Amino acid sequence: MRKTGSSLNSSAITRREAIRRAVVFSTGAWMAGRLPGARAAAPRTTFGDDGLHVLALGDFGAGNDAQLAVAQQMATFAKSLDRPLEAVLALGDNFYNKLTPDRFDAHFERMYAVEHLNCPFYVVAGNHDYGTASYDFQQGKLQMQLDYAKANAGSRWRFPSKWYAVELPDSANPLVKFIVLDGSYWEGALTPQEKIAQRRFLKSELEKPSRAPWLWMVNHYPLFSESADRGDNATLIREWGPHLQQHPVALLLAGHDHTLQHLHVEGYSTSFVVSGAGGARLYDIQAPHRGFADNRHYGFVHIHATTDYLQLQFIAATGECLHAFRRDRAGNVEVRPLA
């Protein structure tokens, strides 16, 4: 892992055209992907070309049967892939309730089988990781997670700081660059000084050149969501929205809302992905009007990245692919029909 720059070369198309292409795609396939009666299928595991595989899941730290089911399906799916996983993005709420030292072993190291998930888990801070809520209050809960990464260099648990940047597979020949951020702008989480420091970090990262063809942003909180309880996050839209509109960020990956979602929003070329169904109680959703949203299944997201395209699959703990889409470098998004 290396902290490094994340700005890409300018695209040959205009931002206006990129936005148009991102939101104009096969409406029939898009609708089929989000209707309650849509038929699921087995996920694709063989791709026949170069590239790398990444999984993303959030809100997984419940220590319950649902977390175990998702973890087991992740291992089963990874075993069937045509090449080993490059990374897992752990999108926050890594441990609900009280965190004790033994939980790192029980609810992480052994929960996510090393045999088939033998790759770095890049960790994000979620609201429950701060331990500030009255129902799971615990001082120092987030620092315990940072300290565990520091003290266990050989662990798959990678959490160097609240914000950091990674190039995959490495900085010498990067295919993907992602920037991890902390969206905890509420009282009791990020301090005013930390907010300023993170803003400076993000601006610096976006302005640095990178040879990676893909740029992602990763944090716990979605900017846009079809969840009934929360909906869109006005604070983060104000904080990060202009960066998304000014830079070629292909994906914004988040958790927090306990659902699986793939949204496109007018004015943005970014594909917004929510993978918050890792084990905690699933949330209600409103009628989705900006894309795919599912609250009936626990699960995770698979990303296959090549130089020319990204392909994402939303996979249930039962092994079904609920939704899939492909995005190319120009910003064209095609929802893939399920077999």
C-alpha cells in the first residue's frame, strides 16, 4: 500500500457528455434490475482477460448468523474466481456494540476465511466504530481498530489512518486508485481540525497525477441513497459533490444504509454504490427512482476492473447475482441482463 496521488488525465470527452452518457443507458435492463420480481442468476466468475478482483461490504460487524452467511458466500465466490482477490473494501461499522480484543480474531480473522480471502481488507471508519452512541458507547473504540492494524503488520486488517489512498495492484503499475475518507461530520466524531486536514488531503490527492486509469472514492456514508430512513446526505453532497463533478471519479462506494444499491444521479457521472448488507439489520427503502436498490438480501459487491472497463455484481449471501452493470472509460453504463 502506498499513499499517493489520485488525479487522472483529462478525458477526451467533455464533462457534460460524460454525465449524459452515464445516465442514458438501457432503461429496460435498468428497470428489470430493480423490479421486485426480477429473476436473479448465478454470478459470473470467469472473465477471460487481465484485470483484478475486489469485493466491497459494509455494516458487517454484528457477529451474528447473517455476517457469517455473507462471509461464507464471499469465500465461496472468491474460490470460484478465475484469479485471486486483490482486496476487500471494508466499508465501516466493522464492530457493533462493545469491542473487545478477542473480537478481532472471532469476528474478522476467523470469520473471513484466509484460505480464499487472503488479501488486504482496507478498512473505513463507520459511525458505530466511533463508539459515541448511547446504546453502544465505548471510548477509544476506533483507536483500538487503528492500533490493531499497527500492531499486527501481518494481518489482512489494513487501517493506517482515518483517511488514506491506495493504488492497486501497486504504485509501480496501478490499475485502480482509490481514496479512503471519513464522512463522520457529526458531533463527537471528526474534530474541526480533522475536517480541515482531510479537506486538504483530498484536494492534494485529486490534484496529483496518477497513471491509474480508474479513480474511486470510498467511505462509510453514501451521498445519495434510496433508504426510507435516511435518504441523501446533504452534508457530504455539499462537502464532496463538487469534487465528484470536477474529477473523473468512476465509483463512490459506501455502506451505512443496510441495503444494496446502484444509483446514477443527474449532474454526476459517478456511479454511486451502496454495499451495506454485510450482516446488520436490513433497512426499508423507498420506491427507487435513480437505479437499483435491494433490501431483501444480505450480501456484498464484486468489482472486476480492467484497463477498459469495470464490471460490478451485487451478490446475495445465498449466492445469487441480484444486479450487474458494466462501465467503460468514457462513462457509458450498461446494466447487464441476468441470465
